[in-house]
Amino acid sequence: MYKFKYHKPTSLEESINLFKEKEFPKYLSGGMTLIPSMKQLLSSPTDLIDIQDIKELKGIYESENKIIIGALTTHNEVAHSSIIKKNIKGLSYLASKIADNAVRNSGTIGGSICNADPAADYPAALLSLNATINTNIREILAKDFFIDMFETKLEGSEIVTSVTFPIKKKSFYLKFSSQASKYAIVGMFGSFDGDRVSVSITGAANKAFNLEEINDQSPNQLKVYDFDKLEFNEISFNSDIHASAEYRSSLIKNMLPDLINNIF
Amino acid sequence: MSDKIPIVININNKDVTLNIESRLLLVDLLRNNLELKGTHIGCDTSQCGSCMVMIDGKCIKSCSILAVQCNKKSIKTIESIGKENNLSNVQKAFNENHGLQCGFCTPGFIMTALECKKNNISTEEEVREFLDGNFCRCTGYQNIVKSIISFLKMS
């Protein structure tokens, strides 16, 4: 590994000030993507600011029909949380399917969404559930947060503090994953707010997207919907060693009936 | 000015004080600085789980974490699990069920098996899913799964 400087601030303010001072700093949370990327020189920050001890970024809370999850909450904490299981079952299920147990013990929801991997699981849930990403300076809707592959709305020293999810009792996550990495080749999160079904897809394109074509369908219509007729206008599917663009669009059509059945 | 950072880590129930470079990975600290060679380096890219250790009671791949991140934490490696003439239950289960061939991946599987037990995992399907993240290139996993199920049934 190349040389870099390591910092362990104890407050949010100290973390942000450190970030502003350094040449090419990066915040370090679980490190499950960042450390392996640094080992391969895919990322080479001059300074790592380890935020694992910042208390303001921890905890899972329920408040006024919303669940607030601190940025440092690990995937296993989301998977095992009774508050999340009770209120947004699909989200805890999604977390239980991320990578492997060792990664889930360390990787965090904040780290995952800031990294904005196009094949990461959380973005599908954030879009479908209409989540809000809270930072030290503002609130950003999930649909505005993810800009492109590994690119988010975050600027400079801005730091994600938590994610707010509206409670939706009916939700599910379905994933067709790479057997080696468990990253999604296609992952789909569906949720029902009592009125509408919202389905978001990850892994298939440059970033997660909402399947707007079926947004106006009722649950009963979706149960008998002919998904083969989906056109995916304006979606440019990824084509890589895991799957061709055609294969990905075909996967989506074939997985949707299963997703819908599992939501209800 | 030295670039080294002072840390205190509890390794296998013993506090160790060290001065280390920030870029030192935990697995290299264990193997090279502390001569704990039971934790293996397989892929070195977070895939294979041969370097699995427990940090504060949870499995982590030690090739994917900096040693400085473990300051003030408690680490358990395979060396703390049992001794040659006094094997722990999980090691006995692997021994009795032929749960290893070359043995290179075994320390990692043993650590994962211990966390299986903590998480109250019981069925074969659950065990197989929990083993995502540990690779074995010899056994085809059959006897590893058998060993772990046998261990989970022990009181």
C-alpha cells in the first residue's frame, strides 16, 4: 500500500475542518470499498479521515412515520434492527443480502450511498422509498442525490449524516447477483404506500432508476401486467462481462412478477 | 517527525502496544509484526476469507482493514481458538467430519463458523448462505458444511 496520512477526529466539526485543510482527503467509514480500492491504486487519497467514532452519525430512530438511519449504521445492523424489520421489511431484507457477512459487519449505509456504485443495493431502496439523504448542510432527495456512476450531489467536505425513510409496510427486494461479488446484475426494490407501487432498479444502468412506466398501475393491475411490453425508453443498459444489455432488460421483465407477488 | 502512529490492541486477550505506519494492513500486522501466521493471505482482494479474524466479536477480513482502524479494539485470531492437544469444539467438528483438505482456508472458515453459532444459524441452507465470503478450493464445501452443522448441534 502507498503512503498516506491517517486522522481520527472525534467530532463532525473536526472531521469537516480536517477535510478542508488536506490536499486530496477522503472520509473513511467501513472501508469495505475504499481500502481494497486504495490497495489497487484505484483510489489514492493523501489523507484518510476515519469517522468511525463520530457519535452523531450513529443510531436507528423512529419518528413521525419515518425511520432515520445514521450514516455509520452497518448493513448487519440494518438487517437485524427490529425497528426496520417492523416498518420497512424490504430494507432489512436488502441489507441482509449485501455482499457477505464480513462485509456486512463493517460496511455502512452512508459509505455505500456516497460511493454510488451502480451495482450497489441501497440506491434501489432509497429511490423506491423516496428517501432523503441528510448531510451536515442540507437535505437531498434520493432522486437528486445519485448523478452518475460513482458520482453524487455531494460537494467538497460535505458529509452524509443520516438517511430518512418514510415508513412503508409493504416492500421487497429481489436481486440477481454476480455469484463472485454478490453485487447486483439486476436488483429491484418495490414498495407500496397504500396507493401506488414504486419499483426502482439497480445494477442495470449507470445508476439506479425508478421504473416510471408502471407508476400509474394499481396493485391488481400489476399482478396481471404484461411486463414483456415494457419499453425502457431513455434507459441505457450496462453491457459487461457479467451480462449483456439485452440480458439485463430481459432479467427485469422476468423478475418483476416475482417482485410484485412478494410485495403483497 | 515520525509518521508512525501509536496504537493499543488487545490481541487474543493480551494488550499489545505498537508504533505502526498508517498503511499497514491488519493481516500484515498479525503475520509480520506479531508472528501470528495462522491468519492466511489468500486473494488479498477481500474475496476469499482466508484472513478472517474477529474484531470486537465480529468477523472481518483482515486484508481489508488498516491496523490503525483497530486501535483500542479486541481481536481474536485462530491462535486463540484451541491448541494442538486441546482442540475447541469447532476444530473437533472439522477434524471429525473431514472438513478440510489442504487446510489453507480453514482458519477463516473456523472464524465464520463461530459467528454462525452466535447468530443462531441452524439449517444447512442458512449455513451455506453464511459461508458466502469464504472460499475453499479443495473440498467442494460438502464436508465444511457438515462440520459446521455438527458444531452448531454441540451444546
